[in-house]
Amino acid sequence: MTRTMPRGFRVKTMLVSVFTALALVGCSSIPTSSPVGHIEDDSGDPGANNARIPDGPEPGDSPSDILRGFLRAGAGTGNNFSVARSFLTEGEAQKWSPQESVSVLPNDTDLDSLNVGTTSDQKTMSISPPVVGLVDSSGVYNSTKPGTKSTLEFSLRQENGEWRISSAPDGLLISQTDFRTIFLNYSLQFFTSDYSYLVPDSRWFLRSSSTPTVLMNELLSGPAPYLSGAVITAIPDGAKLNDSNVVTIENGVAQVPLGPQNPAPSDREKGLIRQQIATTLQVIPSISAIDLSIGGQAIPASLQPKTDTSVQVDGPPVVLAEDHLARVSGTTVAKVENSPNLKKAKASDPAVSLDDSLYVYLADGGKQLMRLKSDAVDATPILEGKKLVRPSIDRFNTTWTGETENKGELKAVGRDGKSFTVAADFLNGRQLVDIEVSRDGTRVALLSKHRGEPDRVDVVGVPRDKAGNPSGHVSETPIEVGANFDEIKDVSWAGSTSLVALAAEEGESAQPFRIGVTGPAEQLGEVSDGSRIAGGVDGRSILVTSSDGALYSYNSNAWQKLVDVAAKDPSYPG
């Protein structure tokens, strides 16, 4: 099942008129320094009561007062944004759609500091704020390139003797602080192609009593475009909620009534449908269980299979230390028992499989991809190239890499030695730096560079055949992650919905960040001279190495240097 990208999110940087043309955003929030209050809602989410109730218009307010009041009122979600609507004319209040999109301001931007352009008769006003993130109507978060601005245009007229806004762009404009307060990250759940794991499709929605219904409708609509061809859904095309079109919650139980399906699903299909829905909805604190019906027939919980939501990583990370493959254990590094001496091999970039049965690394300055089986004596070459990038091993024990000077394709080598080529047209002409396959095998993160442009990380779904082998080409609609950064030195998966990266804005030194696949970035302290980063499956186990071989471990929200340990190129299993 596929979905076209909703209107308004084909973003161009530095062109301030773009967002007006695409009707991206409309109202806004309070500045980041404003006081905190609460949202009037009934979501059952304890975090939902953390945004202030904004002030409405006052008699005699000037057009500028009305515009700024309207923008601040965007953080007030109560009663369907009733305060923000009070700044609009009666007709516009009925038409304005605040949830069409969300534009996120940088934290250092105060709305009062932004210039407002106005005509001499004060009937037309415009404002051009910077934005660091865009959320479309389906809840998909896209980070924006440095310097991106939005131009918002408003028309005003007097109604009953008071100035009101007669035309406003749909959508919200809010600060990062308010975004994290009134929006929450949810994951729609889909299956890997072999139904072995559930795969999260990360979305952002208002904390609201209507959130369960929103989640269900988006789940029924299918995965985001960047996952096209990589995940599957058990829910048939065209499936809908019944005529009520509402998910209700009674005593912690979500009532999910789907309409009839033709042909009727089998018991196995009913169980898979139930699992997708239950796993998606049970992240909401007020929901402890679901009652699912299809065409009025109850679907019992006994039909629901037990599918893991993440791939477990039990083994320690692998590094290069003292010219050998080695594993990090606590504060020590131990040589892999059958590792050859790699000094003459010009080795770099080791990786280890999830089951610890395979090691791979680059040799001869990246011209050879070598593989060492845990029960073998010698490593063997499995792929040659002009200059290959850091390899990554998926859960099928397929090793992924690609040429640095890329022509729009990725290379993969199966456990049996069979080679595969997967087309990735958007890489053509770019310099590929790193390739990281998610541990569930459904997505690949690709770090690439191009002269004169900011570094780029694209995340895109991996197509597979029935045997689990790579096939065809990746989706033509990758999602760009961490677009706010000018430099990205290295990247790694850190859980199923986020990456860690060594990244920097223009003029700053690269530091460790956690970045949502569709979400904002969060800095993880500081490490001097970091060169490589590796994340574990839980998103908390993170290693960074510096160019001089120092090894740092992230624990309890702080970095600890492992004394008397020198290593490079860390990588967790998978």
C-alpha cells in the first residue's frame, strides 16, 4: 500500500515565498520564554496538560495586535483552537484548518522579534519566520535545510467595529518547546515482509481525545512514502472505520469498529490486523486493551500472534584495536579469537552480524570487502570496488556497501556469497560516506555529500523478495533526516525510530546528536574531536571514537572516556 506525499512538503531552501504557494503554515505559538499553563483536553495523556491557555483579542486591538495575538494563540489547542479562531472573522474561523500542517520555529526565535510587513491601509500583513521542521497533515515530520524561511500572508478587515483576520494560511507555526508540549510522537505499526517483526512508522499528532481515531485512520491509509515497498500491512485496501468513524475508550478499552471486508479475512489475517491495531493504540496511556470488530463480528485476542517490535542485540560492539578485530566489553577491549593481524591489510570499518557468526571489514584502503566467519581461520574477499564505504550487516546476514563515488546504486552480498545491486537513483553523482541498515532490515540510512551543499542523510525502505534478499530499487521518496545540519560526519541506527550522528551546524564543531527518523534532533552532550559514532538497539548504548583512538561511552546522560583503551571504527551488531 502506498501513499502520495501530502501537498506542501516539497521544500526548497532560502526561497521565502515557497511556503505561501504551498499553503504550508498558518498560526503560531507563544515565544519560548512564555509561561506554561495547560491544554483543555481529555486525551488521558498526563503530558497533555502542559501548554498555556492563550489570551483572546481585546477591544480596540490594532491590526498588528490581532496578528501577533493570533500567532501566539496557535499553542492553545483547547476546544478546537477556539482562542485562535476568535482572532478571525466569523467566516474565516469556520474555514481555517489548523492541523493541515505544522511549521516549527528555532528555539532562539521569539515571535515579537520578527518584522511584520504591512500595507498602508493595514489590510494586508506578512511575516517571514525561520523554520527548522515541517509536519504534514499525515503527521510525518521533515527537518528543513539551514536558512529555510516561510512567508505567511494575512488579510484583515473590520467586523463589528473590531479588526479581525479575514484570510489566514492553514496550519500552525510553533516553537520547538511548544511542539514537544502539545504534540507527541506515535508509531503506526506495519510488518516486515516476512511478518517476523513490527516496524514503526513514526508520526506526530496533537495530544487529544481524538488521537486514537487519528491514529486508526492513518494506519488504515498505509505507510509513509519512504517505506513504500519495504513494509506490508495486514489491513486490506479500502478498510475503514464503520459509519461512526470514531474510536471510543471505555474503562481503558478502545472500541475499534471496522466496516465489513470482502472477501472476509481468514483467522490468521484477523489476528494480524488485530496486532497492528493493538500495538499502534496501546502506546496511548488511557488505553490498556482493544475491542476490535470487523463488520460487527468481534475479533478475539486469542487470534493475535506475538510478533516482536524490535530486533534484540545481545553482543558487544566490534572495533579495530591493536591491528585486530576486537569487542568492547565494559571498560575493556578483547581481541576476537580468530582475527587475523590487519596491520598490512590497511583495514577499517568492521561490522558484526546480529548472531555473531560473521565479521566483515574493508581492506586495501576500501578496495576489498572482507568477511570472516566465526568458525573460520582466514578471512575471504566477497566484493571488490574502487573505494567502498563502511559495510553494514542486516538480520538476514546480508552485507551492504556501495561505491564512494556513487552512480545511484547499492551493493549487497548474501551469506551464500550471492551479490545484489539495488538501485538508489537519488544517490547518482553524490559521494556516499556511510550506509547503515536498520536492524529489522526494512530501512537503510545513507550519508552522502555533494560539493557546495550541506551533508545529507536519507532514510528509505529496503525492498526484498520472498526469500528476504534485496530486490529492485529503493523507494523514490526517501526522507531526509537531520537536514538542519551543515556537516554530518557519521551516522548509526540507535533503536527502531532514531539515529545517532556526529553533526554540526555551520561554523560549529561536530557533536553527538540523537535524531528521530521523522523528528527533531537532540544534542547528547559534547565529545571533543569525535570521528565515529555507533548506537545500540535501545538508543542509550552509544560509543564515540576520536581521531586519536580515544573511546567514549554514553551512560546516564554523560560521556565517559574508557581509560587505557585505544580503538577505532566502532559498530554494534547488525
